[in-house]
Amino acid sequence: MIRDSQGLEGKLMKLNQEKAELEAEYARMPSHSGRNLKERKRKTDIECRFEVLDQDVNSIRLQLKKLGLK
């Protein structure tokens, strides 16, 4: 059980780190759609990844809660 929780906490930390890095990149992007197709695609890719990261983070938090750790 402790090993499981450590693994989950490690995954959670990695996901939160990735999310922070993407948030920083997203914040540097222009507020409008972007100047070209490449910028618009990257912005869309980041937004989609945010959704996946949020789902994964919430899932791990729920698992940790079930283990009685968070």
C-alpha cells in the first residue's frame, strides 16, 4: 500500500509539473488566436492536453483519497 501511494504521488508530481510547464507556455502565447497556423495548432494542442492532465490528476487524487492519504 505504501509503495502504491508513493507511485501515485510520484505520478501526481510529474503531471503537476507538466501542467505548470504548459501553463507557462500558454501564458506566453498571444491572447488572440495566434499569428499563424502553427501557433493556433500548438495552442489547441495545449488546451487538449490540459483536459487530459486534469482528468489524470483528478483520478490519481481520488485513488489517493481511497487509500486514505489525501
